[in-house]
Amino acid sequence: MSLVLSEESIKEIVDDIGYLIEQNNYNYIKNILIDLHPADIAEIISYFSNKHREYIFKMLEPDVASEVLIEMDNFRRNKLLEALDEETITEIVDRLDTDDAADIVSTLPDEVAEHVLDSISEETSKDIQELLEYDEESAGGIMTKEMIAVRQEQTIGEVINEIKKHSEEIGEVYNIWVIDNKNVLVGALPLKYLFLLPPEEKVKNVMDTGVIYIESGTDQEEVANIFKKYNLVSAPVVDKDKKIIGKITVDDIVDVLQEEANEDISKMAGIVKTESEIIVEGSVFKTFRLRLPWLIVGFIGQIGSAFVMSKFEQSISQVLASAFFIPIIMAMGGNIGIQSSAIIVRGLATGEIEFKDIWKRLLKETGASFFNGVVLGILIFVIISFWLKNPNFGMVVGFSLLAVILNAAIVGTVVPLVLKKFDIDPAIATGPFITTANDVLGLLIYLGTMTVFLKFL
Amino acid sequence: MSLVLSEESIKEIVDDIGYLIEQNNYNYIKNILIDLHPADIAEIISYFSNKHREYIFKMLEPDVASEVLIEMDNFRRNKLLEALDEETITEIVDRLDTDDAADIVSTLPDEVAEHVLDSISEETSKDIQELLEYDEESAGGIMTKEMIAVRQEQTIGEVINEIKKHSEEIGEVYNIWVIDNKNVLVGALPLKYLFLLPPEEKVKNVMDTGVIYIESGTDQEEVANIFKKYNLVSAPVVDKDKKIIGKITVDDIVDVLQEEANEDISKMAGIVKTESEIIVEGSVFKTFRLRLPWLIVGFIGQIGSAFVMSKFEQSISQVLASAFFIPIIMAMGGNIGIQSSAIIVRGLATGEIEFKDIWKRLLKETGASFFNGVVLGILIFVIISFWLKNPNFGMVVGFSLLAVILNAAIVGTVVPLVLKKFDIDPAIATGPFITTANDVLGLLIYLGTMTVFLKFL
């Protein structure tokens, strides 16, 4: 029985192992590791230096080592792989499921990858190479070749015997897929049928024919949505002739969901590539290059702001205090724009909002923003009236603020919906685009209003 | 065999049913619905008005109706529940798994809930009431009471017989939990053992004793992290005496992950409550109230900006063009701050970044931002030199921009890490707090630098 290790227990074990390394007391380290789950070992060794991590890793039995490697983060895994010899890597790859094996092989230098693929069994090698050909973010790219497929003419008893023969290699089984003599998927056999039904029963007569399958080219985000919608634990993947070529299980989907959420957040923050890659692998220079494009977009937009302001130079010089409130106008427009667009972008990603809802959303976002604009407009009017003793100017700033806020809500709502309609990723828009558009439009509204009412100020 | 329905097929079916409703051709609608997955029916009826949705829903067999209801979004589900009579609701609740039943019952008006709980079997009613007592966001709040637990003294054959007796009620089974005579969890029995092992084998001798279990009070975000870390499909939930009280399956976890990602994004965008609630249920007024607090935080900060600027009134009036570049200074500081903090916040949420990494992260974020600052600083210098024919002023703006960017990177990196250290949710910080701090500090840096070099401009 094992309760999950708490953060504290993990750290205690790290301290213990650190102490044992200092003492050169290697046997004890082995004794500690032997009771631990591979996922915990992966976490524990992440605390050590590269040298000590290699050292601990090499103590592990190949079966455990392969599982630990899969649970490590990309950055440390790649570092570790660099330090392992080809034989050890081959031993590890040979023990992994093909999807994990393909992940590892794809990160190896070409000549090492070739050596590994030549040294493992021909069948596994072929499977791995097949998986490497699919787009990484497609169903084919996340599926594994390990699965149980039986023919529809077989009996339950025959199926059991076949599974018995391979029971060593088969890890967790959730579903058995049924195929015809051309390997075309025709159904599924729930595992419980194997002990609930008589052995002489034909698979064909009892199989579930309503099985949901996935085509190999389907994008992983869509695969995740299918798993979510239909509450799947595993699903068969088929080629264009409906022949079964692999399966996807829900633990891969959990990773995909995380990845996609990270991607959305990164894009909204103006980062082009998926965040996880940046966190673990990105060098300073890579991070710099990935972020620069969005900064340039914002930069160009703000040169527009500077240009707008230069056109209002005279109004500003007449009422210099108008410059003081440029930050508040910009910040409030920016905040409202992000609030509206964040809701829309996430709603679109999770399927809770669609283009058909545009009027409903617009009404709600402008409605909520109107009330916020009124509250903030009155506040700024009161503050300016007392601080600068100029209620007329306070009135102009207050009204401009309301107008800027309404504009920001409309832009923040409409832009992502329209982009989605044209199949452009709306998460991109929520970052620099909407903020910059709102800044420039906000300044135009503010300085324009002020200029119109200049003679009253 | 069913390929997943595409968006287009769904819309075609919606059109067909709409046409049939117009024609009062009810039998055909039933024929269309009978072949569809409950999740697809839920999506299809979301396109109809409340009246027609009720109408279609009432055509469904109770078994299907209950599954459709669970797949609907909260907003439409609550609307529909309001329109159903107590008997229909009772029939539906009676057919649901206890976790879904508890979700439904918790949204019903008190007297309806009472009626429903009185009308269903006493055992189910007790289970549902037990579930309702747990915190919604804890393991107890997301678990279900349906599970298979067997005693360790039983044989494989006895277990099979017991499952046969209940095979009607049991949906998908992934794991069988093993308990002692005090209901204390002692192990798990993989389903495949039931057909791979001889029937006379004792459970005690073959069970897997390394099963990971979850305590009922564990927060759902932590439960999700445990499922991810250990790649679980289901896990038993125990009380403080380690007695088994329920189970959690991975499809609930998929929902939790989505919810938590939405929450992070919402907070970063300055929205206090979880976004999903706002999307589907929030009225205009509720949305307004939920967003106002963060806007006020930003507002107060920007009054600080106005105050800073008023202190530099003289410098601004001497070089009026300095006001033109306030938007670019603020926007670039804001963008850099969000880029840095978004990475940190997500990394902290997914466990990829920890406080111990603070120096590494700081080096990386300031490093990448330094290069970006140099590029943007040179750009603004060139633009000002040509546009305003004032290279000295361009130099001051360029250097200030670099300083503002570095400051923003440091604030964006350090603030979320420190908050996390003190157990404050770092996602909150990424929104208005960091942006506002960066705006005020950025203005101080920019106007301060300009004032120092004023005589050269």
C-alpha cells in the first residue's frame, strides 16, 4: 500500500541520498530506491547535479531505469541520455512502449539512433520508425503500437489463450479491439466479457460495434476533445482504409491537455512557441528570439501611439495634466480588453463558446464593462476634481475613460471570435494585438475628446 | 462502428431536426436520436431554444436522458432541470452514478432535492448525501461511490461470481480494490487476473499491494497531479482510517485539469472567480462585480502613475515629446513582465519550476530580456533620431527602455516565485499587480532618467 509521497518526504529522501553519496555508502542508496515508484525516483534525482544524477540512475535495474527516464523532464532526460552509452540506451528503448521509445529515439543524435534501431528487435524497430513518420501533434504521433487486436471469428476462449501467451509484455489493458481478416476495425471487446461470458462464445456475436475510433491524421487537440466529450480511456487509431494501426490512452491525453493549456497561456502572454519547451529546454538566446516577434508587433503599434500623440501636441501642451492620465486610460483599456478576450479565447478552446454566440457575448461583455466604466469614470472625475481642482477636466477624462473601456470590451470580444471564424488561432490575438489596438484606439478617443472640449478646460 | 461526428454533421442533424419540428414530424426525430451518442445529443440540443430543447429531451428514454443531461453545460442543464417535473428528475437521478447524481441534486431547489432523495433507493440516497458533504474541490467531492471492492480471503472464482451478479449495474471496470474485514484497503486486483489466473487462487496471494490511494480531503488539483505523475486511470479514495469510501476515475481528472487551467488564465487576466462559471452562468451584473476588484487595484496603481508624472511636470513641459513615448515605455514593460511571469506561473502550476530555481530563472529571464531591450532600445533611438532629429533624446529614451525592460523581467520573475514561497496563489499576481507595479516603476525610471539628462536634450 502506498500513499503518495508528500513534498516533504521527497525532500527527506533527497537529503538522505545526498548524505549517503557523501559517505560513499552505495548499497544503502540502492535499498532506498528499490521501494520507490519510478515517478518518485524521477522527481528525486531531479534535485541532484548531473554527475550525481547519472550515478544514481546507473544503479537502477533496466526495467525501472526505462520507466524513470520516461517520467523525467525533457531537459534533464536529454542531459542524461548524452551521458549514457549506446548499449544502455538500447536496453532502455527495448523495454519501453513504442510511443515512449519513439520519443526517446527522436531526441538522440542520428548515429546513436541508428545504432539503437539496429540493435533492438526488427519488429519493434519497424514500429518505432513508423511512429516517427507521423506529425508529432497528430493522433499518429501520440499513439502507441502496443495493443490487443483479435479477429471477429475467434471465440472468447481463444482470445484468453492468446492474451495468456503475451501476458508478460502486456501492461494495463482496458479494451480489446476486434478486426476482420483485412485488419479493418469492426468492434471492441470489453475486458470483463473475458470472464463473464462462456469461452465458446464467438467474439463477433458479443462485441460492441459502437466503438469510437480516431483517424491517424487528427490533430492532438481534437483527439483530446474527443476523449473528453466521450469520456474515453483508450481509443483505436486507424489509417485511411480503417485498418487499425495503434491506440491512444488517456494518460497521453492528460499530457496533451496540459500542453494545449500552456500553449494558450503562452500565446496570450505573447510567446510564440509552446511554453513547456521554453521552460525546460530554451536557452537564453532561444527565449530571446522566440519573444522578440511579439515585442516588435507591440513596438510598432506603440510607435503609432507616439504618432497619435504628436498630432495632439498642441492640446497636450495646453493642458499638460492630460498627459498624467494617459497611463490610466491605457491600463484600464488594456485590462478590460484582456478580461474580455481571455474569457472568449478559453471558451473557444474548450468549446463552451462558439461564433454563433457573438451577439450574446458582445451584449454581456459590453454590459459588464459599461458598469465598470461608469464606476471608474466617476472615481476619476472625483479624484481630478479634488486633486487638480478642475471638475470640467475631470468630466472629460471620466467620459473618455468610459468610452475607452467600452471600445476595449468590443475589441476584446469581437477580434478572437472573428479570428476563430477565419480559422486563425484566437489565443495569438489576445496578446499584443488586442492590447496594442486598444492602446492606439484608446489614445485617439481620449486625446480626441479632450481636443473637442479644450475650450472648457 | 462510429467515427466521431464532425462539426458539419452535427449542424446537419440540427437542421434536420429543426425542419422536422416545424413539420410536427415527431417520429422521425426519435429515429434520428436513437443512433446517436448521448454526448452528441447533448451538443445537438444545445443549438435549440429552451422550449424545443425540453421537447426533444422528453422524447429520450430515461437511460439516455440521464447521460445526455450529464454531458450538457451547467447553464442549459439547470434551465432544463427547472422545466422537468420531480418524477422525471427522480428517474434520471436514480440511473446516474452517485457522483453525477450528487452534482444534479446539489443544483436542485431544496424541496425538489428532498423529494428526489426520498423517492430513490435508501442506499443510493445515503451515498449521495454523503458525497454532498465533502468540499466540492476535494477528492471526496469528485469521487463516486460505485466501485468493486472484494475481501482478501476470497478466491478469484468467488470474485467472478460476485461481479456476475452485479454485472448489470457495473459500467466500465478498470480495477478491483481489495479490502480486509474492517474495510481497510489492502491492495488492488487487475481485471486481467480474473481470466488469466485459476479460479481457486486466493485474492490475497496475487493482489497488487503497491496501489496508490488518495485521502478524501486531498485538493482536486493535487489529485490531478497524482493521476498525472503516476499515470493512473482510477484510484481508490480512503477515509482517515484507510477504509475505502469511493473511487476517482481519470475522466473526472480531465475535467479538473481543464478547470484549473481556466482558473489560472482567468486570474492572470484579472478575473477573480473561475472562468467556466462566468462563461456559462454569470449574468452581466455578476461579471461586472467579479471583475471590478482587479480593475480598482489597477486604477489605484495608475493614480500612482499620474502622481509620478505630476512630479515630473516641469521636465515633461520642457521636452513635450517625452510624453509621446510614455505608451511605448509602459507597453514594453508590461509585455516583458507578462512574458516572464506567465512562464513562471504555469511552470509553478505544473511543477516544472520551483522556488529553488529562482536564480536560474532570474538569469534566464533577465538575459533574454536584456537582448530584447538592446534590440528595442536601438530601434527607438534610430526612430527618434530620424523623426524628431534629436539623437540625444533618442539615446535617453533607448537607455530608459532597456532599464524598464530589465526591471519588468525581474519583477515578473521574482514576484510569482516569492508569492508561491509564501503560499499565495501566484496566478493572481500576474494580472494587475505585476502590470501596475511595472507601469509605476517604468514611469519613474523613464522620467527620472530624462530629468537627469535634461540639459543635453
